[in-house]
Amino acid sequence: MEMVLEKQVKALSERTLRRLPRYIEILKRLKSEKIEFASSNMIADELGLDSIQVRKDLAATGVIGKPKLGFAIDELIFGIKHTLNWDNQTDAFLVGAGSLGSAILGYKTFSDHGLNIIAAFENEPSKVGEIINHITVLPIEKLSDMAYRMKVHIGVITVPADEAQKVADMMIEGGIKAIWNFAPVHLKVPDFVIVENAQLSHSLGVLTHKLAESLK
Amino acid sequence: MEMVLEKQVKALSERTLRRLPRYIEILKRLKSEKIEFASSNMIADELGLDSIQVRKDLAATGVIGKPKLGFAIDELIFGIKHTLNWDNQTDAFLVGAGSLGSAILGYKTFSDHGLNIIAAFENEPSKVGEIINHITVLPIEKLSDMAYRMKVHIGVITVPADEAQKVADMMIEGGIKAIWNFAPVHLKVPDFVIVENAQLSHSLGVLTHKLAESLK
């Protein structure tokens, strides 16, 4: 396992990064069925992916399979999590404690995915002071200062579209380096800030288009 | 505008389909700034995308730009929505009225994105009978029958991972043709069923990996 930890993880393509969590899902299921080793072919079959692609993705994690047996499942899950930096937890602030924000605060599994939301912020006075899943909702005015003092690197935006840019600016002022954006708006940020858009509508368009095609 | 409606929309790549909603976001902002025409260069600049790619994506909508002026913004929004089938509303059932499910039921904007959730289902008796955003939570036992009778085509899965496959099977039994899956599990479905995975972890991995790289 040391090999994995010592290996310098290279920057991977977004498509590879989006596939890696799906491999974990399959590996966990295989593990629950008492299976100890998995091959890239097996994983590719389960997901309906090309096995050469799966092999390349797994090679990028630095985990080495055993001849004839394949990958030790525990080791491979560990290697994928390391590649995604899910073996560390990064502190995050969330802004917008509406229905989606509250749902995200309620997710217990994000801590398995490297995300540790330590505070939430709101501009709506009636929500300030609420406690959602042990996380206190604070006034938005405190965001930049607290992010700076606490060296928080990730910001989660779950405010309406017309407030999102202002919130992003406050986050960046506070030294936040990566924004997970759920607001349906394109954020303008400096080059050194990472934005990952998680708008549900981007995914929904794929579904509604394909369904319309299939019913023709 | 008739040209757009009459045109046979071709099956587009997933990557194009995921970009189209982002163009709508930009176009709506430009519109709010009283701008009436937009070029593919302008949209590409706003989003930091390649302008040739944007031009190709927009060509797929069938909307024709005007020389020197570019695309009439209203017409282009309309054309993109038509391509995504967002000018129709498709009835959907949601299963799993936990925190994420409730947040999704609370989203008023999905109706702008072609999705009309008309009922929710739960296996937890204490939740059955609840009304969330005017939608009644029904017992899961009624799912297949009601989907079949009401010709519902889209199913949204927001149950925990270990219940998702069973729910997918019930949806398919009821004739549901497209599944929007939020459960962190790979669903096994027949070839004629469309699955669009919307697990938040897939998006989160991109963010945590890139952030770790940038802090090295």
C-alpha cells in the first residue's frame, strides 16, 4: 500500500475523475459479495464500459494488479480514494441553507468523499442560528473573514442564481480555492480558482433529450 | 421559429447535451442586460470554451444566426430548450422522500427543464401521507401499478444505495423508460431503459482531486 501513497498522482482527465467513483461503487458491491479480487474486465462489464479505458483509468491510480488474480479490492478502493484525495478531509463552507443546501448539510456520506462542511451561511435572518445536522447557520457577513482565518479551501454554493456571483466573490476574498457550484449560473472567477458545476439541470437535459429520442 | 420545431433533432453527444443548459444560463444573463443578439464567439468567451465547439453545438439545435448580428437570443433559447425537449413536460415519479428527495420535490424550476414530478413514493410508513410542495407521498407498493396506469415515463431515485436496484426494478415493471439516479450505485437495467446518473460524488471527485493538485 505504501507504493500508492508515495506515488505522485498526476492530473487526470475530468472524464477519468468522473468514472473513478463509479468503480468504487462496483468494488464495494463485489466486496459485500465476499469477492476479494477484481479485474478491469470485470469492472468494465459491470459498468458497460470499454475494458481498455477501465485499465487505463486504474493504472492512473498507481495500484498494481496481481497476475491472474487481478486487483485486491481493498487496495484498489484505497488507491482510487487516494487519487481523488478522499483519504483526506478538506474543510468546506456552504452558503445557502435552503432546501438543497439543507439536504447537502444532511448528507452523512460526504465525509467519505473528502468533504467536511464545518459551517453554513445565509443572508436570510430567519435562518441564521438554525442548526442543521450539527452545523450552525451563520450570517453571510462573516463568510470572508472566517474562511480566511480558518483557512477553508472549499466553498459550496446553493443560493439562487442571482446571488451566486456575489457569494463566489466573497468566498474568493476569503481565500477559498475551489467552488462546488449548484446555482444555475456561470461564475466568473480568477484563473487560480477551481469551479466544479453540479447543476442538476445539466444532467437532466441528457435524460429528457434521450427519452424524447427513444419515444420517436 | 417554425423551422426549429419542424426540424428533426438528431441524437447528440452527452458532452453537447451537458453544455446546452450552460448556454441557456449565459443567454438569459445577456437577455437581462437587454442584449438581443449573441454570437457563438461571445458565448464561448463567457464560458471559456472553444468557439468552434460552441458553433457546432448550436448548429445541432437547428437555429440559424443572422449575418453580422449572430443569434436572436430568444430564438436560440427556444431552440436549445426544444433540443433538450424542455418545451414539453414529461410526468415523473420520485421514490425516496428523504432530505435529497424532498429538496428535489421543492425545486420549482424543474418544470422549466421538462420535468413534472406528479407523485412521490416511500417505504417508510411515517413519511407516507406527507405533502411536500403540493406533492403527496404514497406507499411504495403503489409505484408499478400507478406508473403503468398513468403512463409515467421518468423515475427519479433518491433512496439509499442498498434500496435503489429494487426501486429501479419496480419502475421498469411499471413501464418507466428513463431513470434519473441519485443513489450511489450502478443500476442494472434492460437495454431499452435510459439511466442518467446524477450522483453528487461523481462531481465532487473532480473538485477534490483538482484542489489537491493545485495545493501541491
